[in-house]
Amino acid sequence: MRRIAVIAIGGNSLIKDKQHVDVKYQWEAVRETCRHIVDMIQEGWDVVITHGNGPQVGFILRRNELAAHEVHTTPLDVIGADTQGSIGYMLQQSLDNEFTRRGMDKQAITFVTQVLVDKNDPAFKNPTKPIGGFLTKEEAERFAAEGWPVVEDAGRGWRRVVPSPEPIEIIEEAAIREAVQRGWTVIAVGGGGIPVVREEDGILRGVAAVIDKDRASSLLAVKIQADLFLISTAVEKVAINFGKPNQQWLDRMTVEEAKRYMEEGHFAKGSMLPKVEACIRFIEAGGERAIITNPENITRALRGETGTWIVRD
């Protein structure tokens, strides 16, 4: 019986740290992550990989700024497509090379994926998702004059923010499902997908927004009826009281326990909270189980030796 897993890989799977952001280091990180994923595929899993793109989007925005006096700038939806293509290429080639090294009759494919959002989503009136690097007050004022929403970020500087609407539908869902059924290893919904809205005549149009990658990955896992939703992140397990003397690593959480920990404020908004929320969404929509762990422990987590499992009550 075939088993399907959606694996959402975070920034640490692409960029290990702020001192090693060049493309050659990204290649090293991607190759390492793909080795762990292929271990899983070799054990019989059909896999769909989703990924973040935050740093890469920031790099392109910065290049836009530096080159604006000579070439046109790039809209945010097109930047999303650019990063899906480039990161997808790196994952795809690394997976294919690993398949070749192991003598596996497998191949990877990347879908530049659009994700439908509601153009009346309240998020469009309340942009909250930071993008790009930190700005001086003068730079922030200039971007604000150009129409960018800008906020101050905890005394560290100013940043542009964009809406983060809820994902409703994966436009390429049927193609992704068909590819998985045919045995392809699929890379899709990169960066949460390119946010698009549907006009009254049915035409799709890209919008300047960023969809949360974990939410979109959870939606995809539900839609293709995945057996497992796995979030690969920087830590081996989820913890409560993180960073405090009474920190406790968790082997297992029921949905009810996870919700209680969320209410108690154990998970940071920009870090673990969206991951736990995405796992809860998957299970409440009919999924069986979810795991949060780091790339090097994926196969151990699947054997129940580590990672944090989120299960039904």
C-alpha cells in the first residue's frame, strides 16, 4: 500500500546560518536535506516537498533596490515564481542526483504553484508579514511614499509588510496528485505558493501578498489525502517553556494538548506557532498524524525514536 507524505522544509534546510547565505552554501544545505528525504523515499514513501523562500525573496527585493536606476523592479508575485523555480531546481537536481547514486528508478519534478486567496480577506486591510531586510527611518519613509506599508520591528529597524491571506485552493492540485500517483517526487507550493485571486469572469490574477508556507502545505496535505504531514525545521522536537530552566521537550501532543499549549503562549508567533497550527489543521481536516523534527532526524522520527508527534485526541 502506497504511503504519501507532505514534507514542509524550513529555512534551515536551505540556509544554515546568516554567515553562509551564498548560493554555494545553499547548495550544500539542500543536498544534505535531500539525502535525508531520499532515505524516507527509499523506505517506500511517496513524497511531496514544500519549502520556504523568505530569505531568497529578500535577496531579490534588495537587488531590485540596488538596480532600480537601470532596470525595472519585479512584482512580488513574480518574485514568488522566481524563487519557486530556483529553489525547486536545486531540490530537484539534488534529489535526482541522490536517486542516481543509490540506483533508484525515481525522478523529481517541480510545479510552479499558484494558491487561491480571497480578495476580500481581512488580511489585505491589515498587512503583517515582514519582507525584505531592515530599513533606516529614511528608507522606510521613502518606501512608504511609494505605497509600501512599513512598520517598526521591535527597535531593530523598519521593515516592509504585506498581507498574509488564508490559502483557499491549490490551483495545480490535480496535477500534483496525478504526479504523485505516477511515482514522481514532487516539489510544490514553494513559499506558500504564488497568491492569486479569481476575478468575476474566472480569470486569475497575482497579488502582492505572502501566504504562510506551513498553512499552504497543510492545505495541500489535506487535499491530496496525505498519510503524513511532516514539518522539517531547526529543532529535533517541540518544547514548552522554551529557553527557560523548566524547558520540556515533547515526544507527543494530542490536538487538545497542542491547543492548550498555544493558549498558554508556549509557541512563538514567528517560529513554532504556525507549525503547530498547521499540524492541527491537517489532523482536524482528517489527517492521521503529523511530525515536527529537523532534517537529520526524519528517518528516526518516522521510527518513533524522536521528533514531536501530533495526533488525534
